[in-house]
Amino acid sequence: MLRLALIGKDVSLSSSPEIHTFILNRFGVACTYDKISVPPEAFHERAKELLCRYDAFNVTIPFKREIVPYLNGLEGDASVFGAVNTVLSGSGLGYNTDGYGFLLMLENAGLKVKGKSALVLGAGGSGRSCIKKLTDAGAEVFATARTAERLKTVYEEIGGFTPLETVELRPFDLIVNCTGIGMHDTVGQAPSVRFREGLVPVGRQLLSLCSWAVDLIYVPAQSEFLKIAAQLGKRTVNGEAMLFYQAYMADCIILERTPNAAQARAFWEEYKEGKA
Ligand code: NAP
């Protein structure tokens, strides 16, 4: 029986236990999966305990970077992003599967990103991974952030994209909301973007210029950002499938299995059907 957990500031509403249990069951593996909400000041104490108590664990906001000093090393995307969402306690190694989940979500939605132009909103943890994954997959990436300094740091660290201090109204194949605005206490709000005139919430003007609107959030299923895009007849994708696919990849790492995109998609379809 695998002992697993998720640690974050408030993971009380997380569906990770259901998702991981579902995926691991499909692989014929039984598990327990605990949700551990920890205030930032108590993280130090709990991080060490997690490494002893669980075979592996997942890490979410705001501890994806904070966990790094407790680990023996970082693998793959985690070493590029300096942020971890999956830890194997035995080896003490950290992994980041968000980027895998993001690209597979787009691909399975029918969006091939190679050669496409993408505007990424937000330069936090997920903004950084989306920018990197999109550039690596051959998209022409533009990114903008509320705080210019943060965007500059991401540019210096990963490069390969065009940082926009202010956004010009021009067509983009896809616009990706990586700000988290639209969920929790910001339901009904759209992320702000800096135009030459100042910082304003994304609206019809910008979204009318894209073909796809992608939001990493999934509660509510249709954020304000996606609602505006859908009203304009745009293709929309929320982050629910990404959450599932990053969990699938994390479980493949835990079980030392080779991930398979078709299998991940079949599992997702079955999971979704079971929830409907
Ligand atoms: P983060 O590191 O806190 O970054 C958030 C970014 O959004 C920052 O650049 C922040 O700018 C910007 N921002 C905040 N409020 C804004 C506003 N009103 N207008 C414009 N920009 C604003 O968070 P994260 O880790 O990247 O996560 C972002 C969201 O993605 C979260 O909601 C998370 O749940 C979601 N996510 C989903 C998945 C999935 O599997 N579906 C995976 C990862 C993340 P400042 O620097 O100026 O504060």
C-alpha cells in the first residue's frame, strides 16, 4: 500500500486524493492519500516529517519552491523551474509534472502549439512553466505580467520568449491565463493586463483577437476570462484536464512507469465519465 499525501497552504477542497487513487487503481496499486494543509510558518517542521512518513507526496501553492532545500536534488523540469510538485521520499528527489500536464491538455483539446503564437498572462510558478513548455514545443511565445520585475527575472532565467511590458492589440493563436484570477475570492474577475493606457482587466478587445483561450484554473469550470472568450465564439480550455494529466505523470514517476499520452487520455475520459 503506497502512502501518499498533498501538502499546501489550504488543500481542504483539493480533488488530488480522488484523482491519484483513481489513476493508481488503474495501475493496480492501492494507496492512501492524505491532504495536509499547513500555514507557511509551520512548513519547515512538516516538510521533514513528510519525507519520513510518506513514500511520495505532492506539493502545491505556496510551497513548490520552499520544498527545494529539503531535497537531495531536482530532476527534469523541476531543475529548470526550481519548483517541485512531486517528491519521492526514498531518493529525496523532486520533480515537476505541471508542464507535462499543460501540454497534454492542449494536445488532447486539439491544439497543436508548434508554430502558434501564444500570449501568457502571469509570470509566477505556472506562468514560468507554461512559457518554457510552449517555447520548447515550438510556439512563438509572448508573456506579460502585472509586475515587470517578475517578468524580467523569468526572462533572465529561461529566455526564448518576448517579454511585453505593455500588450499591443494584435492576433494571438492562444492566450493563457496563468494568474489564478477568477477563482476563490476573485470569482467573476478577469486578470489584469498592462496596455499602454494602463493596467486593465482582460476583456473583449484582447480576447476577440485570439483563437483559443486557456485558463489553468477549473473552479469555477468557466472563469470570467473563459466566459468572455466563449461569448466571442472562441475555443476555450480550463485547467481540469491539466490537473489530471500532471497527476498521471506524477504517478508514473512514483511507479517508475513510462508515461503514455493515449493511456493518460483514456484514464481522463473514464474519470470524467465517472464524475458526470
Ligand atoms: P503564482 O506563482 O502566485 O503566480 C500568479 C501570477 O499572477 C503572478 O505573476 C501575479 O503577479 C499574477 N497576478 C496576480 N493577480 C493578478 C491580477 N489581478 N492581474 C494580473 N496578474 C495577476 O501562482 P501559480 O503557481 O503560477 O498559479 C497560478 C494559478 O494556476 C493558480 O490558480 C493555480 O491553481 C493554477 N494552476 C493550475 C494547475 C492545474 O493543474 N490546472 C497547475 C498549476 C497551477 P504579481 O507577481 O504581480 O503578484
